[in-house]
Amino acid sequence: MSVMDTDYRTLVEDLALAHRRQAALGHLMLAGTAATPAVRAGLRHESAAVRTACCQILDHFLDEAALPELLENLSHPDPQVRGWAVHALACDRCKEGVCRPGEELSLPLAIRMLLDDPAREVRQQAAGLVGPAVHRSPEALAAIDHAHRLDGHPVVRKIAGW
């Protein structure tokens, strides 16, 4: 099946099935921005696996219209969803499109996730996103220092120490 002949909504649904997830993710990544409407809809899917994969896709092909859905996923019960939502919002390295939320939006979100999220996986992700900003943001420096000294998990402390 070529990417041009693909029903992107079906591929998003396939993200919920473990045996189809990788192939669907690959097709959606190849489709890039053409699949964005279906991927945005996937951010509201009942399956955490679908939401996580949609955040991963939007990490590369962020669409400004997806920002509200990504922000909503920062409070999702599943830590994978929260971690990838903050990554999609705050990581500039992965972006292939032109939409890049400014640091004024993304950095406070990443700092909040670093300091307050109950899941260490989310705090690890946030530490990697906050770290590069320590030389231009006193808030980032304070958050990284706090996490490096006081976080309850050694891996978070290690990443914050980098």
C-alpha cells in the first residue's frame, strides 16, 4: 500500500493493535503533515498507545492546531502519554516542520513536569528537555539543580546532572 492510497484514520486505529503498531507508525511518519488531521484526532483516542504514538509523530510534524490536544495530554493518567506530550511540545531537535512552540510556552511546561510529575519516566524526559535551557533561563537552572539534588529517582538525578 502506498502512502498516497492510505486511509490515515485506519492507520491511527492500527496504532492500538500491538501487532500493527510499528507498521502504522512507519506509514504515518512517512506521510508527515498529510496525516496530521488523523493524528490530531488520535490525541483524543481512548488507547494510551494510540495517544503516545500520535505524540511521537507530532514531535516530528508538529501542527499549531494540535497544541491544545497536546496540552490536554500533559494531564493524561498514563505516564507514556504525558512524557511524549511534553517531548512533542518542548523538543526542538526532532522537528521537521515549521511549527516550533516558543520556549515561553514549552519551558514552563517542561519545568512543571520535571518538578511535579509523579512518574519518573516523565521527569526523566522533562530533565532532558529543561537541561539545554539552563544557560539562558534562571528558572530552568533552578529546576535542574533541584531535580539533580532532590529527585526521588537516581536516573532523574543523573540526567539532571548532565
